[in-house]
Amino acid sequence: MGESLRLDAREKRELDEIGFVLRRSVFDAAEVVAIRADCEALVARLEAEQRHAKLTAGSYTFEIQRKLGTIVKWEPDALELVQGVEPFAHLSSALRDWALDPRLVEPSKDVVGDEQIAMFTEKLNLKRAHKGGPIVLHQDFPYWSDVAKVASRVATAMIFLDDANRENGCLEAVPGSHREGLQKRRSVEGFGSLELDPEAYDTSRLVALEVPAGSVVFFGPFLVHRSAPNRTDKDRRALLYSYQPAGHPHLGELIKLLPPTERL
Ligand SMILES: O=C(O)CCC(=O)C(=O)O
């Protein structure tokens, strides 16, 4: 029998204490090249589509591609650049297959706390060279809790597709914040009210996760996190696969972008 991919005792303790588990170089260089190519193919396809209105929502700019069942995020300060795509598993069988990789699914079972898990959502984030902007301080839970019954159990596996560091906007997370419940959010109308109020939060607690490409960080929905703009001349890309206990609808179905389907 091969070695277990589940979290070991030390990682379970870490998850409990700091709220995330980092595994370095889970995917090798050739795999990372292949995943990046799958991501860029998806982005090229979406860039070639007919454009719809770009809507400002909080710190983000969204374009709803209803027929394709996806949302494209554009860089607010460089509107010609795709910042992200969610969901996309139905648009790319290659990227759906990566979501099923045991190196992501097995540890995620321990983060979800269930032996049977299914996809909840999947997101591609691109921070293009020099122009990729920030992902503002937030917890994931508020973005999901209005629509998903199991929002408190969703676990995310974030795969870094480029070496990530402070200069290119690596993930920054607050150890222990997953135990502190919901944080004060911005007092604004609409989508921006899901973002944390940075004035009310001690951002000196953030820790930068500088990692080589192919690394994966696993975390739950209450972890406080953000990332800075990319100030380098190379892209910083990442995939975020989110899993939930099996038997619940995908986020795309809940927000009526996708028809009901069996996943995972
Ligand atoms: O890509 C990043 O740096 C942050 C990802 C994230 O937190 C998100 O998209 O919700």
C-alpha cells in the first residue's frame, strides 16, 4: 500500500492550532507546467468570448457569463486583464481532473471532517506581472453562508502555480484566526460588506506564506487571509479547489449559474 496522503498527527495539530496546513512541492515541475497550460487555455477561451457588462462589486469587477455558467473577474485597475474565474470545472475537463487528484482530496477529507467529500466551488486566480492587484482581507465563510448550508465545513486547497513570495503577492494568513469566529466587516452596502474592515483588524498578525510552485495550502472558511499586488515581472497564478461534505449542491447550482450535477 502506498503512503497515506491524509493529514498526519502533526498536521492535524497544526490545522487545529493555526488553521492551515502547508505542503510544499506537492506537484512536481512537469505537473505545474501542465496545470498552468490548462489554466491558460481556459483563460484564452474566456477572453475570446463575447463580452458582457463588467460590474463593480466591493473591491472586485465581475462579468457574469451566464451561458457558460461562470463568472470572470477582471483587474479593477487594468480592465483588459482577467483576474479570476469561478466556477470552471464544467468548462475544463483537465482542470476538473486535477481537482480529483488524491493529493488534494485525501488531505481535504481531514479539513472538511468527512470521509465522503464533493466539490463546492473552484476558482482560478491570476496576478499578472506588474498589474495583478490585491485580494482584500477576508474570511471565505460570509461569501458562502447565505446560500450554502454547509458553508462552515468547506475546505479549500490552494495550489500555487508559480513560486509565491511577498513581492508577487503570496497568500498572507493569520494563524489562529479560524478560532476567532466572524470578524468585523466593512460597513458598506452590497458585496463590499463581505470584506473585513482592515481598520478594525490587527494586520500585523498576518504571516506571508512564501512557497515554491506546486505547493498546496489547506484551510477552512474562517481563516483570515489576503494577498498583495504583484510587483514583479512574472505572473503569480493559483488554483483554489473547495470541497464540502458529499450530498450538497455545488456553489454554481446554488447561485443558479449551473444545472444540478453529480460531482466527485
Ligand atoms: O489568490 C490569492 O492570493 C488569494 C485567494 C483568495 O483568498 C480568494 O480568492 O478568496
